[in-house]
Amino acid sequence: NGAITCTTAGFSVLQNEPGATATLNGGKLYKELNANNNDYYVITNHGTKITINDGVEIESASTHSSAIENGWQYPTKNTTGVYPEMVINGGTIANGGKYTVKNDDYGVLTIDGGEFTNIVEDSGCVLNWHVATINGGKFNAENCSVATMATGEATPTYEYEKGITTI
């Protein structure tokens, strides 16, 4: 329980590094803009696994960075070969820049529940570049002119960017 807020540019509220696991069962994680309006993710997962359960609130004031990044924005930065896994069983994940949840290169995402909201213009709730399975949840992109959910183009020559979404 409780709340954790981060205002420092270029840092997440929770950074899960290779080899690490994290389970979130409650509390609020909030990424606030700093004086220079520098954005960054609320949660970055480069680790083995993150599980988000009911009772967790994740919110971002960003209009550019996604609230959650699972995987690697730049595949060359993944020097460990880890395929970060994220399982979202519940919780409330609100706002974010382009997308509320970005499943990036090497990312493996499973959404079994939760409420996902994005109010940023030209944004959406989920962007998947690698492998995502969505079994449940509520998704609302209020000012969406792109897509509530989007999948990046599959790149067969790249093992880390398959572009597979199963709903």
C-alpha cells in the first residue's frame, strides 16, 4: 500500500532489470512531469517478469512516453537476450503518452484483466511489437484517432519483433 511518485527525467518509478522479478499487489505508482516536462515510463521491464495484480494503480502525467514499457525500445540495448514477461491480472492503468502499455521488442505480454485508459490525443491503450495475449480487461482510449489497440508490423527476420497479438 502507499504511493510512489517519480519526478526525475529519464527514470521510471519501477525499473525491473535483467534477472529480476517483481510482483505488484497494491499501491499507486505515479510519474509526474518535472520542470522541463521530460517524460519517461512509470514502469520499465527489462527483467525476467513483472506481475501486476488487482489493487495496483499506475498513472502517468506524460503526453509522450507510455505508462508501461515491457521489453526494449532499442533491440541492440538488450545484451542479455532476455525476453521480458509481463502479466497483468488486474489494476488500473491510466494515461500515458502514445500508449498506456507498450509491449516492445523482446516483450511477452499477457493481459488477463484490469482497466486501461488513455486520454491523450492520437494515442491508444496497447501497442504490441512482439508477442501479446489479451484474455480480458476494459480498454478505453477517449481521444483515440489511431487505435485502441495496435500491433506493429511483423518482421520475420527479427526474432525479437514478431508482431503477434492474440485476443
